[in-house]
Amino acid sequence: MRIVICGVGALGSTCTQYLRNIDAELRLVDFDRVGSKNLQAQWFVKQSLGKNKAEAVRLQLANFYGAKAEAMGVRLVANNAAQLLADCGLAVDCFDNADSRLALSEAARAANVPLVHAALSADGTFGIVRWDERFTADREDAEGQATCEGGEHLPMIGLVGATLARTIQDFAKGAERRDYMISLSGVMRTS
């Protein structure tokens, strides 16, 4: 099975490190570059500065764990989404904006590819892991609003990323589709 992780910033990079031993091929999609502000809340090291995020995560998986992944250093948009999802058995949304989430949802539905979303509230008080058929993308309060900059929300990023990784593992093993609500009070299964 090929798993396409779309967006490898805070949630995507955290989740990916927990998938280092999954019996599946990983395709990482992100157009952005690692900046110094990303080192606080995302799974990057100083040597990653200036590199494409998808490539940086691919290198870290290989260097730290000997795990392989494919890096696609492009922005997912409506006219390339189908190509990026080609031959995949699962798509994973770790984007931080509604436009990208919607483009991914439309492409996954058109290709009949299962899609799971992960999101963290801008104030870091809660997160969700939810399958596409029960997910609605919210617009940001402000265009381009950063939701996971700095290390302030790192514990929640870790909880949501780990919950997403477990959800992906459960799907890969037995096609289970569970939704979760995550807060500092705990992780609650909602479906």
C-alpha cells in the first residue's frame, strides 16, 4: 500500500516519524522550505534549514531509521492532485489551510481514495483526526494564519500526530476508520 501524506509541517512531520516502521510506501507532499521558525514545532533538525520539507523528512527517515519514503516537493492543487494520489491506498491531510484541504478532498473522492484529516486548533486547545466522509474544512480566521509556529503547542502537536499515526496504522492493518477528538484531557474516540 502507498500512503500519501500531504503537508509535512507540524502534524505531518510528527506523524511521519511514528510511521517509520509501517509496512507501506510513504509519499510525502509539501512545497514549503524549512525555516528557523519550524525547528521549534516541527520534526526538523538544523541541517534541514533551507531544504524542501518533504525532502528533509525523507532524509531524516533514511538517516535516523533507515526507512524509505518518496518526496514530492510541490504544492498540491486541483490540477496535480490526481497525479500525486496515483496508485495510493490512503491519503492523509495534514494541511493548515482550507483551500488545500478542499482540493485534496475533491481529488480523493474522484479517485475513490480513502482520506483521513488531521487538524489542530489555532490556539492549541484541541485537535481532531477525522475521515473525509465526516469532515468539514474550516476557513482560517485570517488568510495564511499560522497554527503551529513556535514551540508553544508542541505537546498537542505530539498528541495529534501520534493519534493520526495510530489511525493510519489501524487502517493499513485492517481498514478501520476511527475518528478522534484530542485535548489535554485525553483522546476520545468519536466514531
